Amino acid sequence: LGSGLIATYLKKNIGEDFDIKIFKEIEDILTTLESWIPDVIGLALYIWNTELNLHVSKLIKEKNPKCIVIAGGPNLDQSKKGKLEFLKTNKHLDICVAYDGEIPFTEIIKRILGEESISKIKENPSAGTYTINPKNLELVESNNEPPFIKSLDFFGPVYVKGIFDKFLKKGYNPFLQTHRGCPFTCAFCHTSDPYYSRMRFLSPEVFKKDMEYLGKIFAGRYDITLYVANTNMGLFKQDFEIAKIIQDIQKKYDWPRFININSGKDPEKLIEMLSIIKFQPAIALQTLTPQVLKNIARKNIPFEEYCKFQQEVLRKTGETSATELILSLPGETKKTFLETIKKVLNSSVQDVYIYTLMNLKGTPLASEDMSKKYEHVIRYRIVPRQFSTINEQKIFDTEEVIVGTKDMPYEDYLELRGLCFTISSF
């Protein structure tokens, strides 16, 4: 979806006949590269595909040394030290995008079409980007504010344009975004950055066109889930118009039967949303320990309201509710985490998902200061299924997880993981 939005923005802003290809499967891109070599590559780096993306971009750079490689996505460090290390380690990368990619990527393409050399672009990078200055080999960042799109309407109905048809035909589930941004500041999350605090929305009229298109394709298909890429669905008034459109499409096409969303944490609004569409309501708690919530700049709803919501959801809708907890948050101890678990299991919530804390690049939690303050113990694990052998070279995508702090020794973490496994099992 992100790559498709960048492609859409590029096409609408520059009247050139670009040959743009979007890839999800490694076999697809390797086969294509036998007869088609790009002049520019855009990499969307997430924890599950960064090493694979970097490997493929190296292969392309070997075939076309003049190819310009632009990397973006959330799996990038936001510290100056981290940015420089990443670029020096991956010398084939030309430019990195710090935040939303649509405008910076398009501006770079405009400069390339204006016959500006890549050296000149690197010496004076576009707003929202950074690179290594070829003259002094130091990190150089734009002094201008990172640009952002004020309305998602600019893209129009992206599925109607057909750019994702090849993925839909293969059975991929559609992903739509009707709002972008997040008003919360949780330290473990990318969207805690002030850049993302400004909300952008998609008009219901535009959303309806895409849903009509998808409804015709997937009519009666229960195996295809609708995924909504919003951060807090049900928190904003605009979400309810979107929900009503989904309801209309369900009645018309008997699809989607299943909807996957990240719900907001306002109980009254969620109950109202559940009266329109069916989904698993999940007010995430992460922890109930007051000091830990303060440490991660998070505020939960009062626990009494939370418990009341669980009972009301079951009584009014029959839907099973869920919540999320995170193990190893800064300041959490074995004792306080056990207290949280006990309260949550007695709250009438039906499903409890307990995660090990991920040390995501670019988040406040992953900063050097926070890591030192709480004495993070970090380990690495392969992201499930994210490993390949390409031309006899093994590629692994790994994630960093925090398995201990000054308040929770590694041994306590291991014992709690055993408890979490038991809770998940039953």
C-alpha cells in the first residue's frame, strides 16, 4: 500500500510516462530483473524485509551502477549517529527518507529529470531526506521541515486504478488507509514522533469507490479479510462514515465478512462502531503500572471503565474483546507485571496478547539515552518466515527485543515468558 501511494503521488505530480513496478515476492523481482533493470529503486524498509531489500538493491546496483537507490520506511534510525552508520554500512544506498515518502521521493525524481547530478542532490538533499555528502563524507540533512500531505484525498481511489490488481488476483488481502497520524506519544511506537501528531483523513466518497471495486472482486469471499491501516479506528468522527460504507458494501456484496483494524481506546465510540460493523474490539493496555505508563509517555483509560467496556461488549454485541500487554517495559518488575496480568485476566476480557518489547528503530525507547537509563538487555530473533537463500547467499531479517532491564533481570523475563505462553495456550 505504501509503495502504491508513492507511485500514485509521483504519477499525479509529474507528467512522465514512468515504467513503475511494485514487488512483494522475491521470486517475482528476480525473474523481472532478467529483462528489466530500473533507473531508480525505492525501498520500503520494515523489520521483516530490510535485509532482503538491501540485498536485492545491491544486485540491481551491480547490474546498473548508475541506478539511484532511495530508502525509506519505519526501520530507520532517527539519530544522527545511527543515520551515518547505516549509510556507511550500506554504501550502495544514495538517499534516505526520514518520514512520509510521497513528497520527498517525487522531489528527488523531479531533480533527476531536471538533469541534476546525484552528487549535487546529495550535497543539497531535498526536504525530509538525508545522505552522505560526497565532498566530505559527512552526514548531510535538509534544513527544511519534512513535508507532509495535508489530505489523503490527493491519491484518489488507488485500487480502482488497478495498480494492485496483480496482488489481489494472487489472493492478497486488501489494505486501505482512511486516516494517517496518531495523537498519542507512546515511546515504543514510531508514530510517537511529533511529525505524526497531525491527522490527515480520506473522504468517504473516495473510500466508497475503492470499496465498490473490491466488493465486486471479492463478492461472497470469506477467505479474504479487509485490513484497515488506521492507527486508532473509531476514535475520530470521520471513522464512522467509513464504517457505514463498509456496512453498505457488506450488505451489497456479502464481503468483507472479516475486518482487521487497530481500534481506538474510547469505550463509548467503540460500542457505537460495533453497532455498525463487526470486528474484535481491542483496547490495548500494555501495562497497568502507573510509573511504567509515565516512563513510556502513555495514558490508559481508567481501569474501571475498561472492565465495564469488556462486559458491555459481550452483552451488547457478543463479540470477544481483546487486549495487548508488553513485557519488559521500562520500570516494570516481575511483581508489577504479575499484578497487571492478574487484573487483566479478571477484567472479563476474552483474549490477552502478550508481546516481548521490540526495540524499534526511530522510537524514543530505542534512543541511546533511554537504553542506558534502563539498562536494556537486547537479543535478536529471526522474524517468522523471513529468511531466504538467494544465489547461495543466506538472508535473514531479524528484530531486536528487550529481554531485561535494571528492574527486570533476564531470569525474571524468562519465567514470565513461560507464564505468557501458558496464558496464550489456554
